Amino acid sequence: MQLSHGGETSPAGDPAARWSVEQVLALAPDAASRKAGTRLGAAGPWSGTGRDATGAVWGLCKGSGSTPYRTVIDTTGPACSCSCPSRKFPCKHALGLLLLLASDDTAFRPGEPADWAAAWIEGRRARAARKEEPAADGDGARGPVDTAAARKRAERRAERVTGGAQELEQRLADLLRGGLAATDRSGYGLWEETAARMVDAQAPGLAARVRELGAITGSGPGRPVRLLEECGLLHLLDTAWLGRDRLPDPLAATVRTRVGLPMSAEGPPVRDHWLVLAQYDTPDGRLVTRRIWLYGRGSGRTALLLSFGAAGRAPAQALPVGATIDAELTPYPGGGQLRAELGEQFGATAPAGPPPGIAAAAAPAVYGNALRDDPWLDAWPVTLRDVIPVPSKDGWQVADAHADTYADGRTGSALPIAPAALSRPGLWKLIALSGGGPVTVFGEIGHRGFDPFTAWEPGEGEEGRSAGGSVVQLV
């Protein structure tokens, strides 16, 4: 088993940042791995553990056979390798070794790595060095890109998407002519057929939105209103694609992304000390999508890293929540787009405190401004400062610490917690962390409310503390 995230090792002599238990558990691909890794997070199963000044740790873990499993980790990436047959990334042995490091770094003997660990570490660093070298001339050089052929392929796909958008417009018109209240009579088959037509038109973004319409059909009270809203957004996307030549370049790029055309990161890379705000996985059909939110300490920019894994396997890219990485990010095009691609990393990760935040009362305006650049946004990232989770009539809300509370429980400056978060255990972590006092919380604000992802201990300053456990993950 091997896991690589593109991170570079820190220069010799640099102290590696100590990971917290929460940060380690966030790397687990699933609950079973988290549980199994926790059982291996004590010194009992391990022997030959060691660490060096560059952030590498290694150890031998006793298994069911006579030969122990060899596990080595570069904590600056992070990246790891293990001799076990597991197909999960990282495996339970890598998680256990990191958990042991987080709870008791004295269990690791400082010094040079064992031969088997040194071979992997040296190979990893050699590959990183080769990546930095310019491409060789001659046979090793890449051939010229056939721009004419690429342009023709793009034109053919655009024609297919246009045909699909025109067909979808006709189906939406027929739907409205027959009345939205009667759509449940057709069942989900009509929507699935329409989505399949959009897939044939090479417009997966349109197909996904059509499937969302089908899910609304049997969603209970208020269905016609929600269906009309989503039909309006889908119509807006259709007409934007059909009139994309008249749109400003950033909005046209956003439309291309929303219909599902592939885009590449472009533009000058931005180097900064990026704080890892949150990391969470969501199932997406046969894929697992991992979202990692970052905040640039110097630039003040928020960025989103996306990576994907096949069903049953976690995506390879992972970063410790609550730490900072000195790295370059290359942004993707599009109005209001936050997605970026992680480039070269410089040195080790380091612990840090929360980012600057805003009051809960100001968050809806931030989301509203973002909608001007991308009308199809479901939510927008925001950090709330000095908020308190309090119960409300319909669930929970986060209120500004100094807001007025009325007799019926309403709060003058508060955001409702999104329905998706009400059933997660992370909500109770947030409530316990607050204890009735103000906390800093990062999450997404959207039309369904605020979805909390990460919280920092009450009273922690923006510079943070070096001790672990100051950040709590809620997803």
C-alpha cells in the first residue's frame, strides 16, 4: 500500500509539525479504518519505531503472520508506504503509527531510518527532484500538441452540448405547459431518461441537475415551489450556454464548468501559507469526492482542492486540518470559482490558529455577493467569529455572541443550521466545544442555512497555539 499527496520533504534539520489525533483521524478513508487504526495507536503492537529531523517516521507492526508489517510515513506530505495487502489509503497501520506519534512522540527513537524505510524515503525524494528538473531534449521530450485537432474535438463537443441544451429547453417548456403539480404522475423515469439524454450530449453538469429535479418530485410539502426554483436555475444555465458568446469571459468559464466541460488550472501560481480549514468526503455515484478548503494567510484567498477516488477507496490527496502548508496553488478559471490545484510544497506543515472571521449577521450578504458571479452556487465558504450554537424552534442555529435573544427563542443575528448537519454527530461536538460560550466556526452558508465543518476552541487567537487538539472537525 502506498499513498502519495505530492508534498515535498522539508529540508534536513527542519522540525516536523506534530499532528493532532483529530488531524490523523481525518485521513481515515472510512469509519472501519478509523476504528482499526485507533486500536493500533498504542505502543504495544509496534517495534523498531523511529523518526528523523526531516519528518519521516517508521515502525514494524505485529500482524497475524510471523513477519511484521513495515510502515514508513513522510509526515510533510503526507505520504506513506506499508507492506500490508490493504487497498485502503492510508491503511490502518499508517493511521496507527501516526496516532502513536500524535499521542507519544517519545516512543520514536531519533536517528537514521532503517534500511527498508530509507529505501522508500530516498526513492520518494529522488522522484520529487526529477519532477523539478526541466524536460529532457530528444527522445525524452514531449511532442508538440496538436492544437488543431484539440480545437476540433472541443468544437464537436460544444455542438453536442448545444443540441442537448436545446432539447432540455423544449422539455422544460413541455413540463411547465403541463403544470408542475402533476409531475409526480410521471415518476422518476421521465427525469432519468432526460438525464441520460444529457449524458449522451456530453453535458454531465446538466444531467446532474436534471436528476436533482427528479429527487424533488417526491420530496413532500412545498414540492412545486422547490421544483419551480430549480427549473428556473436550469433554464438560466441552458440559456447562458446558448448565449455564452455574449457573456463576460469569467462568467462564460463558469457556465462551461457548470454544464460539465473539463477545465484546467491556469494562470500564475499563488504561493502562500495556506491554512487547512476542512476536509471531508462525499459519495458521488461511483466516485468519492474529497473537498479540502484552504485559506491563504497572506493573500486572504479561500481555495478549494478537489480529488476523486473509486467507490470504496478514499482519494489520495489529504492534508491535516488546522495546519498550514507553505505551497503554491494554481486557480481554475471562472467567475467566483474557488477551485485550485495544489502545486509545489515548501517545507513541513505547521500548526496554526483559526482564520479571521465575520459575524453571523454578515454571512448572508457574503453569499449574496458570490451569487452575482455564479448564480448556481448552492453555498459559499465563510468563517464565523464569536458565535454560539443555540436551539431554535426548528432545530439549531449559530448566533452572534452579543445578539439579542427574544422570549420565543429567536435570536436577532443568527443563522439556522442546515438540515444536513442536524443529524451529524459533529453538531454535538460543536455544542460541547462551545459550552454556551463563543467559538470560531468554518463552514458553508447557503440557501438552506449554515453547514459547520470545523471549529476552534473558545478564545483562541488567530495566531493559535502550538499544542494539538485546538481544532475540532465536525464532518
